[in-house]
Amino acid sequence: MTDLVLPRAGLGGMLRSEWTKLRTVRSTMWSLTAMAAISLGLMSVIAWAIVLQWDQSSPEQHALLRGAPLQIVINQPIFIAQLVIAVLGVMVISAEYTTGMIRSTLQAQPRRVTVLAAKILVFGALMLVVGEVLSFAAFFLGKAIMAEHIPLSLNDPGVLRSVVGAGLYTAVLGLFSLAFGAIVRHTAGAITAVLGLILIVSNLAGLLPGRWGAYVYSWMPTNAGQLVFQPTLSDNPLLTQWQGFAVFSGWTVLLLAVATFLFVKRDA
């Protein structure tokens, strides 16, 4: 009697499976809600506070705010929201190791590269869509709140690129963090590593002396990546906005390559 051989699930099936897992896990919804609250809620509070105190502010402060409105609309919210993105990116894969679900996933699909590729594609697409939606929503909401005192338009130099770049940074940061989660495989350890890099190591690099210290600081992953949503740069920058984003993307691709190698070689 001939044994019945069932076909293995392909990438399409894994994509549907990963999307189902991602959207049904509570941590995903809570994290996305936190991102929206920070991007829109926090930004609105800051913008309203500036508007309410406008008459008490000095002309010098007015000029400073008019010269850098995206600091309020984009930069400050992302600085905090990136912490949520990093945690979510790690948990996308590390949570499966914590619960042991990764074993069931690999039994259903023994092709490990396919499993990891599906996670990367689904999570990357989600972060890109959410990042761009929140970035544009924050821009138009901030513009409406501050319109009377601080003019802001997508046609202003560097503004459209900054708004789009904020969404791109969100997506790449999510994948950067996912790679850490796949490499470390321990939620607390991976989150500590990512947040330590973002908040401590990247900033401490700025204390290194000399020209080589400036290069190290500029080429740190998130320092380089954040250039993409800066409307203007200082004179003679080491990296332009898109070069910085390319450096961040390169770091992310490298970490994902390491994560893929380890994901294939190590036991679940």
C-alpha cells in the first residue's frame, strides 16, 4: 500500500500563518495602540502646550519653533515610540521560544528559512504600513493644531522625505529588533540588548574623541537611520539622509543574515 505523502506548506501558507499569529497575539495590539498613542497623543499634547503658551514665549523661541516644526511632529514622538517598536520586534520571535510554540511551527514547516522569511516579510510589511500611516497622521494633526502660529507643508524642503522616512525607519527598526530576538532567543536579554544599543551605546559613541569618534557615532545603526527623517543636516555631514538610511538597512540585513544562519543551525 502506497503511503500518502502530504505536501509541505509553502511560503504562502507560512505568510498566512504568521499573519494570523501576529494579529491575534495581545502584545501586538497593545504595542500598536501604544505606538498610536505616542505618535498622535503625545505629539498633540506637546503641540497644544506650545500653542497655549505662544503669547508668553519670546521672539527667539518663536523663531526656533518655526525653524524646526518636525522636531515636534515627528522627531520627539519617534524617539519614544521606537522603544515600543524594538520590544515588539523582539517578541515577534522570542515569544515563540518562551512558549515553545517554535517547535510546533517547525514541525508544520521544517524549512527553517521559509519560516523566518515569512516572519520577516509579515512583520516588516505591518511595520511599514503602520509607520507610514502614523507618520502622515501625526503630520496632518500637528499641522492643524499649530497652523495659526507655525506654518507647515509637505512642499517645504525636506518635509515629505522626513515624513516618509519616519515610516521607513519604523519598518527597518522593527526588523533590526526581530533579528536580535532571533539571535538571542530570550525576550528579556534581546530587549535589553536592543534598548541598550539605542539609548546608551549609540549616545556614548558621541563621546569618542577625534574624527574617528565622529565616524563611529555616525555609523551606529540607529544614529544613521534617524537621519532619514531629519529635514536638514549640519554643514559637511559624514552621511546624507539617504546614506544614513542605507547604513541602517545594511546593519539590519547583516543581523538578519546572522539570525538566519543561527536559526537554521541551532536546535529549537
